[in-house]
Amino acid sequence: MANIEAKHADSIPGAFYCTDPDDDNGEGCIACGLCYGAAPEFFQEDDAGNAYIFKQPESDDEVALCQEQLEDCPVDSIGNDG
């Protein structure tokens, strides 16, 4: 599960977030590219390739797409505190 206390500094406020790569719990982003490759309208990459949320989903379909990325993340670095 993503560490809510280690949100990526570039993630905008809202339910979904990405965990900073330096998360002490070992659940930080590894820059695999899955989320921003599959849902670039919500996830972007920083200069090091680590993911962050730049737009929160609004519709049910958008939430489902972001939730799918959360479930597919290989290191559980995407969270939903909504």
C-alpha cells in the first residue's frame, strides 16, 4: 500500500497520489512508466521518470482508469485516500 506520508511533491491534492521514490517503506515509484503510459491525462513523470498525479479524476470512468493504474502498479506506489 502506498505511503500517504511520502507523497511525491509534484502530486496535486486529491484522492489519488503517487509515492516519492525515496519512500522509506520501500513503496516508492521505480519509474516503470506503466501509469503515465496508460493514463497520461492523469499521471506524468518528473525529470527522473518518477510518476506523480497532475490531474485528479472527476468522472466514474476516470476514477476507474486511475484505480486500474493503482492496482497494476508493481510496487504499490499509487494510493487513493478518497
